[in-house]
Amino acid sequence: MEKFSPARITRFRRSRWKTRDEALEHFRRKEKFAKFDEEVLKDYVTHGTIENENGVQLFFKPQIEADIYRTLPHNFAKFRHKLKVPAFYIGGTHSREARLARLGFMKKHFPIKFQFIEGSHLFPLENPEYTAQIIKEILKKS
């Protein structure tokens, strides 16, 4: 999973800044965060960092995030006959992660409905209101 997931680079993600404003500017310049809704980005910095004597740091340690990425299931084949509840996948049209996730295999072997909306892997943070609307529509149909 280290080779295919973001775990490899997540471990070394910057996690400390002098101020929240500095952190906000840092994330604004990052490609993955560049299209975030402005209010979401501000909330990410406000609620995703904690203050300490050296400034601010991410609340969630990058090493823990990397560990989570390493535990993502990569053996879907053995579960293909076990999915008994309705499942729906929403993905971003420009998601590199979705392309790596073997969605073709999932479409072929699992009873999952798929929908793609404009955005990257982090589309819910880029267009949160539209994402919420799509989820509500899916839940009404289910």
C-alpha cells in the first residue's frame, strides 16, 4: 500500500507553523488544497490545528494519517459476494486516487452505483454544498 497510497508522502507533510494565518497561506499554495472552498479551507485550519508554545500544529499527526492509508483494503476480490447492503460511490472527475482504485473491477464485481462529480479526490471540500445535495438525492432514492 505504501507504493499506491498517499502514505509515502503523508509521513513527511509539514505540520507546524508560527500562526494560523501562515498555515492558511501554506495550504492555499498546495495543489491538493488549491480548489478548496474558501470557508472550508479556513475551517480546516481553524479546527484542524492546535495552538502551543511554538505556534500551531496539525491536530492530526501526519504519521497517523499515513498509517491509515496503509490499512486501506487492497483485496476487494475476496469480498465480492459479501456486500449485502446498498452501496454508492461518489468520486471526483479529476481524481487520481479514483483511477488507481480499480473502479472497473468494482463496477464489474460489486453491486455498487457510481456517480462522478466535477472535482478532485477531495471534491467534498471543493464544493461542499453540491456534494451534500448529491448525497441527499442518493439517500432519497435508496
